[in-house]
Amino acid sequence: MVNRPPETFDPDYVATLRKILDIAVEQIAQENRTPATKAKMAQTIVRRAADGVTDANDLVLSAVRVGETRAA
């Protein structure tokens, strides 16, 4: 995997990450879909992407795992 620093996240890539977040949010329980939980899921996606993870399914699964527990 290639390390991808955040400064290389162009607008199209950010839009793709947003779509990944939307897909992940749809897969968690309705009661967990709070702004705090969504933010936690988004952070997970961005961190993993910055570490070089480019597989959308992997990013979705990581975010879903985090979203299974409601953030305070």
C-alpha cells in the first residue's frame, strides 16, 4: 500500500470518502446514527485512507465497526 497524506485528498477523493461514509452509516442501527457517531466513523475512514487503504469495502467495514457503538 502507498501512504497517502491528507494534503493529497483532492475534492473528488473527498467526495468518494463521503459516499463511503454514507454507505457505512446506512449499515448501522438507526439509534446509532447520531452526529457524534457519524463524526467518529468519518475520522476512521479518513485515518485509514491517509494510511493508504484504498479499498472501499475495507473502509466501509472499518467505519461500520466503529459505528456499532454509539458515540457520546
